Amino acid sequence: MSGLLRSVYRSLPIIRDIRQIRDTLYQMDRRQQQLLLSHLEEYTRRLLEDERYSSPQRLNRYEMQVFSEGGEDGILGEIFRRIGVASRTLVEIGVGDGLQNNTAFLVLQNWRAFWIEGDGRAVETISRILRTPIAEGRLKVAQSFVTAENIADTLRQMEVPDEVDLLSLDIDRNTYWVWVALSKLRARVVAVEYNATIPPGVDWKVEYRAERGWNGTAYFGASLKAYELLGRQHGYSLVGCSLNGVNAFFVRQDLCQDHFEQPFTSEHHYEPPRYFLGRRPGHPTCFNDEPSEQ
């Protein structure tokens, strides 16, 4: 359409009315989003006023959301502020389409990343929106339906080093069993999705079925107690959980020293499911160097 025709088209009364209605609805939606965001911020502020979160060693006090589902970006930043970084290398298994996960913000900060995702369409999206770090060799992406049997080979094929700064793991149903199989990967920090519907004192995990994914219910993964015990076997201490009750954070025991709130138990660090705190309005959907279509 030529510039003249486009100008005439936009000047038509019905087009002007449609555009005005669209803009009004958009502004209403934005106001509703801002109102919801204000309520969530107030809820979080009041929650953190509880004595439970009064210690500066509590990681929840540092939660911040950039590309994470909740405050995981801030928690990870604070953990590494306390223990330092070594190689600035990370592995994330179950990254989605790159628009929301635990490590996208670190990729933006020039960390070297190995991402694994089972959904082919998600991998295509990553290849498009993150083409710069991929072209620079800082981000390697592999498509694989991860199982306890194939994860070691997948990491080997990607040339993942044996020691990394961060392992982030979230493949829903079989997350626990994949971490069992990753005992040889020495990460300084591990972030793992736990099943917050299970009380903190209960050691529970879903039975392993390599071919199955998440069925959309609360029947997935493992309880925080199960991860606490598994982490201890691997040489890690549970140092905190995100306020939304999604991710648990573990630090290698030789790095903990007195940096984190003790005791390192599920009963002490458990956060209940507050999934409404995730994906807040106004959250940026991606970092993308493609020109805008508008």
C-alpha cells in the first residue's frame, strides 16, 4: 500500500473509530495491569515484613524479576555476589522459548550458556531472538527430550565442562530423576523446580517414567524434602526458595561458609505455592535485536 493510500485509509471515519476503540481498550488494559502489579507489590512488601524474612541472609529479601518467572533473577544474583563466580558458565535444562527462564538474564550479562529444550518450536524461537549470543558462540542450544538415560550424552555432545557455576533444572515430571543422573556435573549453584504442594517434611517423588512429560496436574517432580536429601548426597546445601514456591536453590557445601540462613533444611526454607506471583504484568517478554514490526 502506497503512502498516499495508507493516509487515505487511516482517515476513513470507521477506521478512525476502530483505532480509537482499540487505543481505549489498550489503555484500560494497561491500567488494569498496573493496578494488579501494585497489589502484587504491596502483597510482597507486607509478606517480607514478617519476622521469618528479617535476616539479611534470607535470599527472598533480594528477589528481582527480569526474565525469570518470579524473583529468581535477584536470588541468583545475590548468591553469586556472596560466593563469587568462577567460569561464568551455566547449564539450563528446560529453558522454554527463551522468553522466561532462570538464566536468560545471565546470558544478557555475557555468561557462557548451554541450553537444552525438548520443544522444537521453542528452540526455533530461541534461534531467532537470541541469534547474537548464538553467533558469538556464547550460547549453545540443543533440542532433546531429556531423560535420566540420555542427559550425560547430551552434555558430552555439547562439550559442557565438568565444572560450571550454575545448573538450572526444570523439566516438570522427571526433574528429580535427571538430577540424580547428574552427579558428575559439579555446579557451584543448582536451581531446581520443586513441588510446593507437598508439605516440607515429606520425602516424596514421582515414580520415574522416561517417556512421560507433565500431565498438567500437581503430580510432578519431587517435594522440597526429597531435593534437600538428594542435594546433600550430591554435596549441596539447601539455602533458599523463591517466594512463589517454584524454585529451590542449592549451593555446594564447601562454598556455603556462613553466607546463608541456617539450618539448611526443607522445613526452614520451604515456601508454599504462590504461583500468582509469577509472570507479573509489565514483565519484558524477551531481549531481541530484531527491528520492531510496528
